[in-house]
Amino acid sequence: MGMAWPASLAGILKAYPEMLLATACFILFRRLSRNRRLPVCWPVVGMLPYVVTHVHHLHDWTADVLRESRYSFRFLGPWFADKEVLLTCDPANVNHIFNVNFSNYPKGGDFADIFDVLGNGIFNADAESWRSQRRMAHALVSHARFRVFLARASRDKVRRSLVPLLRLAAERGEVLDLQEVFTRFSFDSSCTLIFGADPGSLSPDFPSSPFAHAIDVAEKVIFIRHVMPKTWWKALRWLKLGHERRFAEAWETIDRCVAKYISQRRELQRSGPTAQMTSAPKGVEGEEGEGLDMLTSYLQQQAGTGTSDVEFDRFLRDTALNLMIAGRDTTSAGLSWFFWLLSTNPEVEAKILEELRDQLPAEYHAGTGGDGLAVFDPVELSKMAYLHAALCEALRLYPPVPFEHKAPLKPEVLPSGAKVYERTRVVVSIYAMGRMEGIWGKDCKEFRPERWISETGKVKHEPSYKFLSFNAGPRTCLGKEIAFTQMKAAAAAIIYNFKVEVVRAHVVAPKLSIILHMENGLKVTVTRRHK
Ligand code: HEM
Ligand SMILES: *[C@@H]1O[C@H](CO)[C@@H](O)[C@H](O)[C@H]1NC(C)=O
């Protein structure tokens, strides 16, 4: 190219920051590839250069790259033989991919490969299989009996497990890992909603649960598969070596645990319709009307389908596991970051406390949970605009699912002008979206629930292609209401009854995972607000 070389190169690099970054990446890659321990071929979502060099601030680095490149960045270079990655956080692209041209962006085969343990469940499914599963799951989560069950189970879990646990920690003055508490809280809550049985992992001695542990292992390995070349992890899977061996073991544990829940429920059903109707799940017995958990609901529907038990059990296993993965760590990560943000923004905590005190019926102030500790009703909590706004704000800054990936079927040009091909993997950084001034304004990095409150004091709606934490379009999260119900029940009871203080010098940082956990947990001490 016969240009005045140095001047035009500087000009090009200035005009196209993405080229500058691509060049930087290229140089980086060349240096890294000399290190024999690193894979030479690129992974499905091409995150390896980030992971290796920016391991301590992966998400922030992604946000920086996207800010510099005006919201879309393509990893170009000779090293992408058959796949390339388009990283984006542009709301116009997001709206196009998740809404306008949804049918051109299935999850694709790579996704199902990486998440193979989820079987044919809703997360892995595309097209007709996805549609019918979505219809069924949607019918369940919007069923009146399921809603009643959810409200009651959330309140009871807070009253019987969460509040007593914190009271004990306050009495003993011990340090508590809130993230661990929330993970156990949402594990028990998810099991209750899905299987109709509470495994009781939130009791004060923190009993170990093989099922919960197996899910942890599976999530970890799924992340490793994202950053390792496909041929490598597939070879390891085939050989059952290293982390893939642990994965296979976790898979077996998961199958065993889910199968046990299913056979128990079938047993109950066989012992007659009356037994089934009155089989109030452990931990939520008594009170207004019987609950409806997922297993009970789906088993009732089996009769009409003429499917064999064996076949239907496989379907139940996939459904149950998918819902478990969908709900457990997302909700607990959301709660953990929320409490960390409160600890650094005491004025927000004060406002939530004020809202709880001002707007709740008098009986709560007397303490309905015994010991002068109050537990709130989800219906009352659903009216609290500021609490809702504060949770949205936490999920905006720390989306529990930080990335999404999609595989276009046909080439086309995105609204940003970026072209995608069949070989392109589109990676959307939800984390970065919350940190762009062009999307959320100059104060985008601040934790400011007020941005969610309208002039009339109601919660402001933000389009999902801007607030992508629950996904957008036809595949929007089906558990949004469930998550808010559980998060509010836990958050309100903790904030109202206890003062939470993060242990001094505790380092909070995101962990590398498919879920935005905290690397070192959230170490806190709690004290009673009033006795
Ligand atoms: C704060 C908590 C939660 C967050 C941030 C969240 C976020 C998300 C996101 C980002 C997706 C899209 C994932 C993808 O397509 O790869 C999703 C899908 C889904 N979520 Fe949630 N979720 C949460 C809680 C829950 C809960 C409690 C449930 C209930 C069981 C649930 C059920 C689902 C289901 C079934 C899907 C699949 C929808 C589909 O593919 O059509 N989620 N969620
Ligand atoms: C959707 O994608 C297809 C390629 O599959 C393309 O031909 C079409 O123009 C796109 N539609 C819109 C509305 O952008």
C-alpha cells in the first residue's frame, strides 16, 4: 500500500481504535504463543487473551475495550482460522440480535456442546424444542398456585433459616461469608420450587451437599471449556482426564440426585391423588392451600402426553437441572453484589430502611418472626419501589450472567455496521453495557437507584436491550419474578433486622466463571439493629 507510511499508520490507528487494539492483541498473542503451556488454537468465544493477561480484571478490561472501540470490537487476525469473535455491547446490535432478527441467532451447536450436561433442556434448545419447553415452563411460572407457593416458600425460608442463621452469627460475633449464605439460600429455595423438597443446606452447620457441590464443579468446568480450544477439551472429555474426569463424576452425582427426587415424587403420586394433593413439601407445610412445585405440575401433565416413564424421566431430569442452574447462582450472585454495593453506599441502605419502616403495616414492626425479628410478606414487598430500584441498579452494574453468546445462521450486517458470518461468534458483554456513558449517562459507574425511579415515584421501565441482565426478546429470563421475590424477601429481612458490615480489608473481586460470583466471597459481620 503506497501510503506515506508512518503518518498514515498513526492516522489509521487513531481513527480506528479497534485496529490499535487488534494490533496490540496480535503482538500479545505472538508473545504468548511462545509460552508452551498455552493453547495455540483459539477457543469458541476467543476469550483466551483476556483470561491470560487480564485475569484479575477481565470484565473491566472488556468494558475498556468496548468503550474505546465504540461498543463493538472484532478479534481479527491470522490466528482465527475458522472462528472469529465479535464482542459487542451496542444496544442497537443487542436489539437486533435478541429481538428484530432473533431467528437468525440461535444458541447453536457449540453452546449445546459446552453445556452438554444440561441435556436437551431449555438452555440448550433451539427452534421447536425450545418453543414447546418455553411454553410449558411459562405456564408453570405464571400459574396462580405456583405463585402462592413461591411467596410462601420464600417467606418461610427467610423466617426459618436465613434470619435464625444471622441471629446466631450476631450473637456469636462471628464472620460470615454472605455469598455462601446466599448460595445455600437459593439452592434450598430452588429445590423447594422444583422438587417440592427443601434439602436444608442453610442450617447453621453448613452441611455439605453432594448435589450442590456437583453443580459447582459442572459450572467451573463449563467455564474452562469456554476458554480452552474445543479439540482439547473434547479430547480430555473422551479420555476422562483432569477436570473432565471431575466433570464426569459431577454429572453422575447430578443424575443420581435428580433421579432420586423424581422417583420420590412418583412414589407419592402413586400412593393416590389425595396423598399427592396434600403432600405439602417439607418446610412449607400448612397454611393457605397446597403448593405447586415443578415436578408435581409436570408429572400431572405426563398422563395427557402418552409418554413412557423412562422417556418422561429424562425430560424431567433435563428440565429440573436447567431450572436449577438458571436460578441458583444467578440469584445468589445478585444478592451478594447488592449487599456489597450497600456497604459502600450507606445512604442507599438508609433509604431502603426508611421505605421498609414507612410503608409496612404496623404488625411488622412488632416482629412477626419471633424474637422481635421481622419477616416480610412478599406481597407487601412487591410495593416497595426503592427496594426494587436498588436491586435493578445492582443487577445493572453486576449482572449475574456477565456474557451471552450467539451463533448467526446467515451472514448479515448489524446496525453498528459490523458484519457477521456463519463463523462469527457474537459475544455480548452485559457487564460492559452497564458501564457505558452513551447508554446510562455520565454517572453510569455509580450505584444510584434513583435512576430507576420516575417523577411519580414509580419504578421506571428500561428497555431490555439496554438493561440486558435478564436477557431480551423471546428468550427473556422466565424466572425474573421468582428472582425478585426471593431477593426482596432475603434483602428486606436482613436490612431491617441487622446491620451488615463487610470485614475490613476484605478484597471483593469478580471470579472467572459463567456466573459473576465473588472471588473471595463476601466476608461480613452482623449485629442486631434492635433487640
Ligand atoms: C437474578 C437472578 C437471575 C438472572 C440475572 C437471570 C438471568 C437470565 C439470563 C441472562 C438468561 C438468558 C441466558 C441465556 O440465554 O443464555 C436467563 C434465562 C432463563 N432464566 Fe433466568 N435469571 C435469574 C433467575 C432465574 C430464576 C430464579 C429462574 C427460575 C427458575 C430462571 C429461569 C430462567 C430460564 C428458564 C431461562 C431460559 C429462557 C429461555 O431460554 O427461553 N432465572 N436468565
Ligand atoms: C435477518 O437476517 C437475514 C439473514 O438470515 C437477513 O437476510 C435479513 O435481512 C435480516 N432481517 C432484518 C430485519 O435485518
